[in-house]
Amino acid sequence: MTKLFLSLHVLAALVAVGPVTVAASMFPATLRRALGDPSDGDARTTLRTLHRICRVYAAVGIAVPLSGLVTAGSLGIMGDGWLIASIVLTTAAVAVLAVLILPAQDLALAGTAGSAPPVSTPPAPAPAPARLAMLTGVFNLLWATVTVLMIIRPGSTTGA
């Protein structure tokens, strides 16, 4: 059963995290293009599509930590240091995506569409593409670190 859980965990990571990292990485360059040429409707359409991919796959991504916890429980390794570090880094990656990247993408989309915010809310500045690229880089680095920890498992004595 453990091998099934591990397989589901790896598949969930590939299917859910992969598209988010790619789409989020493409967003800043496309935002630069959209800001550079406000009449470029293709760039705005691409931004909306990339943002939708990030949102949908971020929601699907909940399967990654859930299946990981089930796998860790079946292996009896919940207290291992590498796993605890992976949980902390995964939590940080989720926070960067949910609290920083997705809201910044929302603002960027509003800024390129020329839509006005509600009257009761003061306008928020549109995020700079460079800041979004940096946040995405941090997000990707966190996931890369988790992946390495999952493969190397420093101090692990399990054969799985």
C-alpha cells in the first residue's frame, strides 16, 4: 500500500506543481510584453490563461501534501528531520503562492485590463514584473529544495 501512496504523491506533484511553476514563471515576461504594448490583446489573453492555470493547479495541488502525509504515515517517518523540513518548506511555498504571487497576478491583470477598482478601495499599485519574477523564483526554489529532500532523504533508514 505504501508504494501506491508514494506513486500517488509523486504523480500529484508532477501534475499539480509542474504546471504552476511553468505558468507562474511565464507570467512576468508576458506581463512585461503587455505593459510595453497596451494594445497587445494576445499578451493580456495569455496573462489571463497563465493566471487561470496557476489558480486551478494551486487548488489541485492540495493533493500533494495530503498524499505526502499519508505516505509518511504509512512509512512511519513522521518525525524524521528531512520530512519536517520538507513540510516547512512546502508550507512556505504554498504561502508564497497564495499570499504573494496569486494576488500580485490579480493586480497585474487589473492593471493591464484598465479596469478600475471599486470606489471604496484605494487603487493598489500594479506589481512590477521583476518583483513577480523574483517571487516566482523563490516559489520554484522552495519546490526544488523539497524535491531534493524527498530524493536524498538525509538520515533516512527506510528503503522506500
